[in-house]
Amino acid sequence: MMHDQCFSFSRRDFIKTGAAGVAVLSAPVTLLADVPKPDVWVFHGADKTKLMKACLEMVNANGGFGKQTRSLALKVNAAWTRTPEEGANTHPDLVATFLKGAREFGVTKLDVPEHPCHRGDESFKRSGIRDAVKSAGAKMIDMKKEKKYFSDVTIPKGQSLTSARVTKHFLEADAVVNMPVAKHHGGATLTMAMKNWMGAVEDRRVWHRSNLHQCIADFSTFMKPAWTIIDATRIMMDKGPQGPAKTLKKPNLLVVSKDQVAADAYTATLFHDDPRKVKYLALAAEMGMGVIDAAQMNIHRVEVGV
């Protein structure tokens, strides 16, 4: 499996960059030159704040959030009343560091809408994300309560899901970033970036009734973030999505890409040897949404803190 080989390099194998404590290695890819290859950055390190700072340096060097971006909506996973160590939600240290960094990029309006599964006041607090958002001067919105913000949208490329009610923050912001946590999921096999959009809609039950995997793929044809940053610092290998897991691994990774399909596909290899075992990823490939074969990606491995 890929994750067994991901960071087996010696230090002399890394190409040092100008950033202190950060080293980068681009994996060789054999593919026809005229086929677009999505870039996927894989950051490895034990310090979550340093991980996110290194990620933000890369984001800034690769176009940032777009020109004249003043508002940003961040989609975290804060759905469950679990502690950060249990791995059911995005880690709050990553959230706080990202939001503070986005403000340094000139973003003045930072919203973090979430439609939680558990009660928002409980899950936001226990996850640590409420305080993380507050510390960055951003606003967290409980979409279980603030239903006035949902707006009807059509999904032109949807097959099973052709419409939805989506929180306006993700429709109106200058930039959208998806920052899910990677973990096992009883219904969807895994939940990562594409599955995380279920916390942006009003009625996710219809997805479960109407071919869950196809709905995940369908909605991802509509919602395309500027960046996807997957929290794989610790991953629930079972008992997802809320846990607690019997097996919790700690890869200490962030998987980052402008291409959410590629980000999910790479992250899936931390759990399975083939991303096609996650049906919505296979569907995304069949629908032409992106590549799920790591050999068709430009993979940049970044060691943080060496």
C-alpha cells in the first residue's frame, strides 16, 4: 500500500527549499505530456501548526485564494461531539492556523458554516473548533439553527442529485476552502473532501435515500473549492463517522490540492490499496471529474520539521 512507502526517504533524498524546516520532493510521474496532471502536496510532520504554516506558504506560492479575495468560507468537519484526539472532526489547531494565515493574506471576512450531526453548541465546543474560529476573529455559523441562510441551487451535471439547498456562505464567498478530516465511514466507506459537502446542505437525508455515492459525486460537480486541505494527522480506521474508533492511526499528514478528486483519491490510499474501493471516487473518474490514479498526479512530498 502506498502509505507504507510514502515517507521512507532518507534526508539526503529531499530537495531543500528556502523555507526553514521544510523540504520538498516531487514524485516522478510517467504520463503523456498533453494530459493534465493535478498537483497534490503531501505534508508530513508532527506539529500541526507548522504543518499548516507550510501548507499556507505553498498555497501563497501557487496563486493563493485568487486575486482580490476578501471573503472566504471554510468548510470544516465539526459535526460530532468528540475531542480533537478522537479524530471525528477537523483538528482545531489546523483550523486556527489556517484562518489566521488567511487573514494575513488580506481576507477580511472569514465564515465557517457547518450543519452538524450532533447539537452544534456541543460539537463545536467539544471539538475545539468553536474556540479556534473565535481566536482567529472568524465567525462560526450553526446551520442546524440558521436555516435562513440556505438557498436553492440546481446541479446541472447531477445524475441522482439535481438540486439542493446550500448555505449561502459557500455560494457568495470570493473563495471556498474545504478542510475535512479523513476517516472511515459506515455508509460511504470513507469520508474526506467530497463527502464533507454533506455538511453544507440542508437535507442530507435525501442523499442517503437516493444513491449516496452518486449524490456525493454529483454535488462535487457543482461545489469546487479553491483548495482542498485534508486533515489526515490522525485517521479513524473503523467506527466512523463519529467513533470512537477501535483503531486510530497517526499518519501526521495534510493532503492538499486544488483538485478535490485527486486529494480524496490520494488520501484513500491511506486506508485502501485502491481508491476505486470507494465507490464515489470510481464514479467521479467515470464522470470525467478527475483522476484517481496516483500515477497520473504530480505528487509533492513535503517534510516539515526536519
